[in-house]
Amino acid sequence: MPESGTALIRTEKLTKSYFAGAIEVRALDGVTVEITSGEYVALMGASGSGKSTLMHVLGCLDTPTSGKYWFDGHDVTTLDDVELARLRNREIGFVFQSFNLLARLSAQANVQLPMVYAGTPVKVRTARAAELLDLVGLKDRMKHRPNELSGGEMQRVAIARSLANKPRIILADEPTGNLDSRTGKDIMRLFDDLATKGNTIILVTHDQAVAEHARRVIRLSDGAIVS
């Protein structure tokens, strides 16, 4: 993990355009932002504001139309698909609203997946998955499949999976969106704990109560940062 306070993410005049027939839709419109190591940041905005597009670009799930993006000083916009996949796997952990767990695998096997892709030895990844599930309070549910878990438990598995390769950044897209309010509060307490331990976390949310957990809020509207 880099020294806290150093720039981990930096963008300059990022744009992302899509075409609906002949009409250009600019999902990002000149976004310049800096996020330092160890920060806990919320990206806020209404539906269509560009917050999810920005998360996809920062997470190397999508590429910008123009502008620059540096991750830990490296120009991400020059990387090819293989290099982007390697960066995603080793440096970025993802938590999605819909959990994205594989139904046929146990909780422990789901958590191991990023380590499988990284080539981590079986014994090491099995032990780390168990350790992470214990961290998120699921020590006794390791062998359960997703359909045997509650929504909150599935999101805890997803959070454990996001930590598998000791990433330098955790990106969470509406992490409480499919949960009831009480379970959502439990999940946010878990993110608060991870932030306290020095993890860099970026939350994407439209929910003010969720955003208030972050130390900094970046608000977007029509693809641009407004505050």
C-alpha cells in the first residue's frame, strides 16, 4: 500500500462519449480529479450524472474518449487490454450492487476467484479466503453457496472478494442498493472499518446517507464535477 496522502488516482479533462444513432451523448465532460492513497471518497449524483461511467473508467472497465488518467503515476490511457486486465486484477477490488457472485461456488470459492486469475497457489488462496470471510463476519458460512445466504451476507462475500489480492483501491457501486436499511447500515459500518485501516475506497451512490460515511464527496451533474 502506498504512503497515505500520495496521489493514487489523477485524471485530467476526461471525456467519455457514446452515440445514440447520430446523436452524441457525453457521459463524462472534462473531469479532472485527484484521489490520494487512504482516502474515503463518495461519487454522488442523480441517475445519468456520469458517476457510474467515471467509476468504470477509474476501474479500467472502460476507456475514456479523451483526456488522461494516471494510476499511481502510470498513464493508464496508454495500456492495452491485457495490461488493463492485469491492473484491474491486482490493484482494484470491486463491489457491485448486484453482488456478482457465481451461484455454483461456495462463499470461500467466490472469494478465491481473483486469486485464481492472479495465479496464487491453492493453499495460499484457500487460507486467505478463510481469513477474509472471518474479517467480514462469515467464518461459519464459508461453505454456503449464494442461494443459502441473505442479501447482506452475499454483499459481505463480495467485499471479502474485493480484498482478495490486497488491492490499492476498492470501488463500490451502490453497495447498499439491494439491501434493506438495517443491513445497509451494517455494510457501511464494514466500509468504515476498512477505511479506518487505511484502505482507499471510492463509493458510487445517489444516497446522501451513504455518502455521509465518506470523508470527501465529489458531486457530478451532466458528466462534470459540480462540487
